[in-house]
Amino acid sequence: MSYPYQIKTAEAYEAAYERSVKDPEGFWAEVASSFLWRKRWDSVLEWNFSDPDVKWFKGAKLNITANCIDRHLGTLGNKPAIIWEPNDPEEHHRLITYRDLYQKVNQFANVLKNNGVQKGDRVCIYMGMVPELAIAVLACARIGAIHSVIFGGFSAQSIADRLKDAHAQTVITCDGAFRGNKEIPLKNVIDDALVQCDFVNKVIVLTRTHTPVSMIKGRDVWWDDEIRKIETLGLHDCPAVEMDAEDPLFILYTSGSTGKPKGVVHTCGGYMVYATYSFVNVFQYQPGDVHFCTADIGWITGHSYIVYGPLCAGATTLMFEGVPTWPDAGRFWDIVDEYKVNILYTAPTAIRSLMGYGLGPVQAHDLSSLRVLGSVGEPINEEAWQWLHENIGKGKCPIVDTWWQTETGGIMISNMAGVTPAKPSYATLPLPGIQPILVDENGNEITGNDVSGNLCIKHPWPSMIRTTYGDHERCRTNYFATYPDLYFTGDGCYRDENGNYRITGRVDDVLNVSGHRIGTAEVENAINMHAGVIESAVVGYPHDIKGQGIYAFVIFTNTHGDENLSRQDIMQTVARIIGPIAKPDKIQFVSGLPKTRSGKIMRRILRKIAENEPGQIGDTSTLLDPAVVEEIINNRI
Ligand code: PRX
């Protein structure tokens, strides 16, 4: 496959960028013409940011799976689309060619249809990192059902909230999932969630761990049995349903500064174009490359750069079921060596945790196949960047530091591997079509270089969020109301003397823990569910491995007198309400919280205490009870 839109030199980047700003519609129409459409668009872009109402490729008809699979059959049919590496290195890996993928996606799409799933229906997918997860995602897309993948680290309560919000009547899950030395009982978690969701009428269960599960008559069916039914019916192909470019493709829930996760909606046409365009350009994908993105498909990174981007580009994408440190800390390097991985896309938190094991696990492996390294999810600290550069890239692999968000659908600011220069801890320059600006608190643009501000985007790009599912007003107030006519990212940012962007972290109440996005309000709500808790406040603090840790200040009525047990009880509550990923790292019991006279918690003060910088707290005279600050400082954990 060739990519006419692939940028190969710094000059070509400059030219593409300039054109994309001067003539965005012409620019994107040209990129989009490399894709397979059943009908061309009537207009390239119609938009306003005040509703917001953004339509890319209006009137165009397509199915993204025809782009991901069908179009490759003639040329790449026997090439691996997915290489699957199991959790346990002793178990056999699987190679799924484009032809196999076609057959499996068609088959499972027929299973969905046979179980009553129709275009526009929402399907919740809660599975481990098995190939059937990618197959389920693509099968939904094939019949126009809207998938909503939920990461395996979320609890039954979180799943129930999401199922209700999306009103998903079908769930696809596994009996269990393997992750390192753990076995996660996914179907059990689903069963707990479904106690609250009697509108779910079908659960399709894939066997993976052979964990005993309860199967409810009339509701729960086995994946394999359903496939057999399809075979008995003689159903093979499943025609790809014609979708409008602006029909929803998927919902992905993400945390914001309010207590309730939002269902970010992406649509078929624009998402396809941008996920693929950014994949090919940022990683400088070359036909034949093996691309290994270590994210989970439960997050946007997995959607865009394990499934849709690579497959649309006809790439070989490697899916790994396990964790970087099991059975030992050489697992990634083992995989790179075994499959001759060319592109490795991972997260700073994984790098930092592997750094702690020294160079032994790295040296035992041949990493010479690597050509490009990528980082995503949080700012990469210079030490981790250098470690990756020297010890993994052996000084010769460009590192792309890719800044983007669930809402942006694809990489927004990043260098392009080997094409535009890298700068450690900088995402560097916007991709063509992306127009970042920095604004001050009042929304005034901060021009020039060597400046800091809040990062906004001033022109639509094809894979941008269209709405928050079921609540468009929420989308408007969250992203488009802070600063009129701008999309507000929630991130703070510095622009250096050469115009390179460096993301400095969230300016709202959203934490980034091991690259997972968690709202402080969500964690507080969960803590407050504990019977003994009167009030709580949650802030982030710097954590060596996770990037940010969760620090909770809690006013508690101690009933059994054992503080440590109470801490564990609170952790358990958070794990139940949100999931283990949101458990606080530190819980400090306090007698009061610093509040203004109007009752607002002064998080700025708590943040400084959590960061162990009490000297920077500043003026506390406006507080209702300034003495409480002293007490909290003295008892800091
Ligand atoms: O704060 C930014 C941070 O992660 C946030 C988006 O989180 P999420 O929607 O979960 O998506 C993560 C994967 C795309 C951003 O608002 N972030 C992401 N990438 C970077 C980053 N911060 C700094 N540098 C990055 N490369």
C-alpha cells in the first residue's frame, strides 16, 4: 500500500502545515481521497464551535471495516494483520492474516446480527487483550453498531453507570482475563453490574481463562456456540453496512472534572481519516513494519493505534495480552526481539517502571529491528526519555512524544519520526491541520514564543469529539464554553523560542495516574460513599513511577480505632465504586479541610501540601479556619 499523504521531509512538513491552515478543506479532501468511500462527500467541512456542530465529509458514505480489511485482501491477504502475544510466553502466539481477520470479523458480525444487534445499537465490550476484542470491535463497526469498550480495570459499578448512560443492551465479555500472575474474573464483574441493568438482554462470553462463570438462561451465550450456529446456518460474509461519515462509530468514556465520566463520541469518516493519517505520518510507517503499541484497547490509544489506524494503513499490529514486568522485566524486549518489532509505542510510566530493573533485562535481547519509539499519555520526563533513547533506541531511533486526548481521536502535537526534530520532554509541533493556540485565564491569545498558557485548538480537525453521548450540552460546557470559539484541552502548555510545544499537565481537576485519566471529583465521590467518611478532598502529587499519585485528605469518624484498617476500607470502597486503578496512594485523616468563607475547598493549598511544598502555600488569611492548614502540614504522610 502506498500513502500519498506521507510526509517525508521537514520541508514537506512545513508545506503541508501551511497548506492545511490556508486551505483546510482542500487539504483534507486530498488526504481523504486515498480512502475507500461508497459515495463522496457533498461538503468537506461545516462547523461552528458555539453549539458545537462539526461535520466532516458530510453526505459521504463508507464503512470503516472495508478500509481496515476488505481493501487489503487483494494485496495483503496473506500478511499478518494482527500478531497476538499471550500473557504467558509459554502459550502459543497467534498470527491473524488480513484474510483470517476478514473471515472472523464477518463471522462475528453475523453472530451479532443473529443476536438481534442492529445499526445504531450500543454494544459494550469488556474483555481482556485477546484478538477477539479487536474482532468484536470491528464486527460492531461492520454492522454499524456503536461500540463502547470498557477497560478491564473498571469495577461493576463503573460498568453499570456506563451501560445505563449508553443504554447498551448487548455486552461482549470473557470468562476472565490473564494479566501477569493475576486472573481477572471479567464475567463475574459483568454479572455484578447487570444486577442494576435489566435492559441488557444479551451477553456473549468468550472462553479465555476457563474460570467458572454463571450463565443465565436466555441472556448469556457462549461466543463459540454462537459461531457454530452461524456456520450451521451457512452464513459466511456479512456485508459492511453503509454508514454516513457522521454516524457514530464508537463511544469511549473518559473522566472529566465533574463526578461523572463522559461518553466521548467519535464518528466514522473523520476519525478514520485522521487516525490513519496520523499513524502513517507520526510513526513514518513503512509497508512491512511490525507496529507494537503497548496500550490496552480499553483506552483511545488502543482504538486509534492498535486497531483502526494501523489496520486502515494495512499494517501489522501487535497485540500483547500481558504486562511489562511478568514473568520478568524483559517481556517487552523479548517481544521486540521475537517479532522483529520496528515501531514501539508505549507510555512513560512503563518506561519508568522498567528503568528500575536496570539494564540486565534489556541486554539479553536483540533490539536492532527497532526504528521508531513513541511515548503517549503523560509528559515524558527527561530521564525516561534519555533512558529510552540510549538503551532501547541505541541512540539511533527517533522518539516521538505524542500529545493527544480521548477527545481528539488522534495524535495532535508530535514530532514525525526522523522527519521533524525531537526535543526531549517536548511534544514539539502540531500535525498538519491542527491549529493550537495558547490563551490566558480570560481567553486572550498569548502570541509569540517563550510563553505559557492554556492550550486550545482553534479550527476543527477530522477526528475531533462530536458530542458527549446523550448530553450535548455537557460537550459544549466542558470543551467549548470556557473560551468562546475554541476547543479547550484542559492542559497547560509552554511554547519555546522555536515554537515547540511542551505540555505541562492538566489545569483542571483531572489526574493522570500511570497514564490513566481520573477525575478528582470521581475519587472523592467514591471515598464519600464509605460510611465513616464525612468529607474528602483529592489532589495529585508527583509519583516516581506513576507520574501522578492520588493523595486523599479525609474527614473520618473512626469507628474501630484502627487507622490502617480504615484506610484499607476506603481503598476497598474506591475499588468497588470506580475500580482498582483509582485507589488512593495516600490517605491522610484530617479534622477539617481548608475552606474559604463561602465553603469552597482550597485545593491549591492541599496540592502544595501533597507536593511537600508547604513554603509555597501563600496567604491563608481568607480561610475559614487557617489553623487547620498547620495541622494538615504537620500530619502529612
Ligand atoms: O494531560 C494530557 C495527557 O493525557 C491527557 C489525555 O488523556 P486521555 O484522554 O486518557 O488520553 C491519553 C492518550 C492519548 C491529556 O490531556 N497527555 C497525553 N499525551 C501526552 C500528555 N501529556 C503530555 N505529553 C503527552 N505526550
